[in-house]
Amino acid sequence: MTEEQPQPEEKKKEKKSGPSGAPAWMVTYSDLVTLLLTFFVLLLSMASLDPVRFTEASSSLRDAFGMHEQPAQVDFTLPILPSPPKTEFSPINQTMTVKIYRKIKTLIDADELTKDVEMIQQDGDTIILRIDDSILFEHGETKLNPKAYSLLRYISDIIRPLPLRLRIEGHSDSVTTNPLSNWDVSIARSVAVLRFYKKGDHLPLDRMAAAGYGAQKPVATNDTPEGRAKNRRVDFVLKADTINSFDRSDNNPNDIPF
């Protein structure tokens, strides 16, 4: 009989156990909480920073988290620069000029002076009060007619409270034996009106100017006596009282202001 060989002992199967430590989702969750905590600590530390630097830091954090679809908007207040020096009167727009034109026209119509003063609105911001030379001067003279004093005072009373500058322009016809004589007369007449206003303190000198154009700016033909009479005139050019309102002149290069 053969001896029975001893059967090997059955090895005990080892049980498979899971990985040691916290679950995988817990690690991800703790990382997220740590990042959130760091984010809020960062916000608290930058509470006293200016808005521009705060926005830059916020944009950097957005990029770190992959949230850069839209560009970061800088929310801050622009510095307020000091305004430029103002004149005595603030600039007025075209709408205000129309209102002033209507006001002056109402006064002239009410006082029945339309025969002596012609009103013209030009270029949106310019008002012209046109007076024939025969009302202000004797024929060929450059000295004011005393009968015109009341009319000149009336015009200054209208202009004084309004935010307007005054340019007094003298004009003549083309009939002359000397090409410069009409130009000299137009200058002398405009200056005579300016001196009247300055001497009587009717208007301040810094709001006035005088110019003479001779026959260079006719408003009618010089071929008829009627046309020449219209060309002999004094224009009271009123403009909004802005800085250099008369320096931006639209005159022709050949015009020679006084």
C-alpha cells in the first residue's frame, strides 16, 4: 500500500481591501474650500485698495479660475479737471441767440423804430442792427449828429444787459475821387460811435470793437442813388460773448479792419 501523501493546506484567500485614507471626492472638496477661503482672505486684504488695482486683481483671479470670457471692466471715477477761465458772460448757444434776437426785435417794434433800425440775423450766432448813415451823420461828415444821441443810447440800453459783444462797422458807397477817402470816412464814423459809448460809459470798452470797410461790403448796387444810400451805413454787429468771438472772423483776406 502506498502511503497517502499529505494534502497541502489550503491557503486562506486574502480579502481585498479599499485604499486607505479619505475618499477621493473629499480631497477635491477640501481643495475647493481652501481655494475659496484664500479668495475671501485676498478680498479682505485688498478692501482698502483703489478700484483700479482691485479690478486688476479680480481679473487675475478670474483668469486663474478660467473665467475670462469677458474682459474685465475698470470701474473708477475720472478725475475732474479744473474748468478753463470764464469771461463775464458764459457762452450761449444758437437757441439763446434766437431768443435774444426776438427780444430785441420786440423792443424795437414796440418803440416803432423799425424805420431807423433794420435787424438781421446772420450765421446763427450773429445779430446785426443796421442804421443808415443819414440818421447818425450829416452828409460827408464824420462827427455824430446830436439828433442821433438818443437812438445810440437806446441801442446801448438794449445791449448792456445781454451777453453780447459789439463790433461797430462803418461802410460807404463806391463814389469817390480818392480810393482811400471812403475807407477813411467809414473808419472815422465807426470810431466816433465807439468813442460816444466809451465817453458816456454806456458800454465797457472791452466789449466793443470798431472797423471800417469802405465800399468793400456793399449790400446793394452802387449804380443807383437808392443802392448807394443803402451801402452808406453803420452796422452794429452783435455776437455771443465767448472768448475771441470776433477773432474767428469770417471776413475775406482783403478786408482791412480798423
